[in-house]
Amino acid sequence: MYLEEEMEQLYKIINKRLYNNDLPVPYFRMHNARYRKKGWNIQYKQNKVCQIDINQKSLDNDKNIVLEMLHQMVHIYCWKQNKKDTSRGGQYHNKIFRDIANEKGLVVDYNKNSGYQVIDISTSLMEEILSEMSIEKILDNIKKCVDYEQLDYKSVQYYCPICKKKIYAAPGSNIICGYCMVNFIQMSCNK
């Protein structure tokens, strides 16, 4: 089991429930505690492909994991619909973000410095998501994959998703397999 795969499974279940599988599935990249961003960050690529970078320290409880996933999915929805939901270099969430987040069951509050911020999930949405049997297993697997005591280790193992070649490198490295020409994926746990 790999952390990136578990995050993708969680994304797909929520995508099916809230977006009728209309959202593109992003790439997930995990980072250790030294990653400059403290939580989750989204990067948009060409051809409607995006990547979600996640600091593993933010994966500390079920509600945070689901809340952040839903938050990023609002951004992906807006991006796919060509709606500008942020300004100030992506730091300020505007009314478009607020309206869609509210529509999807998120609770938002206004802050003059950063705009509308997701602060909670409606109880009904959280219950609906957790009613999916596989979600609890996925959330448990995500937390099992993160060794919260060892987030500052010096090197980690990566694997090529095609040829299964394994290497060791610094956490958060962006390495391409020379044989298959695809990115190596960080192995986040040995379970």
C-alpha cells in the first residue's frame, strides 16, 4: 500500500459522490516535514492535469484529511470550469470559491487577509462520506503509512510504477525513471 494510492482512492470516492466523476484525477505527491508548505498545495499542469502536494504532517486525523481533500476538489472544479476562484497568486479565496464550497457542503468563513477559508465540513456531508465503508479503511491506511515520529528522515525509497525499479533519494525529490520515462513514486510505508 502506498500513500499516494490511498489518497487517489479517497479522491475517486468523493469525486463519484459529489462531482459524478467529472473531475480529473490529480497526481498526489507526499512531502516530509521539511517541505516549505505546511499543508496541501495544488499545481495546475497542461491538458487539464494537476498535482496535489501534501505535507505528511497534515495527515493527522480523518476530518483534516477529508476537509483538505474537499477543499482541493473545489479548486479543481473551478479550474475545470475556467472559474477564477482565487487572486493574489492563489492566496486569496474569492466569492466564487465560497459559493462552490458552500454548495458542496463545506463551511467557510471570511478573513480579510486570505478571503474565504474552509473551516469545517457540514455534519451531513461528513456522515455521508464516512458512510462509505471503504473510506474508513482508506483513512486508516493513510494514517498507518505516515510515521509521524520519522517525518525528518534523510532518504526514502522510491519506485517506478511501470518497471518497479527501486531507488533511495531525498524526500520530495522529483526523479524520472530512465527506462520508462515516468516519475518515481515515493514509498511512504512498508505495510
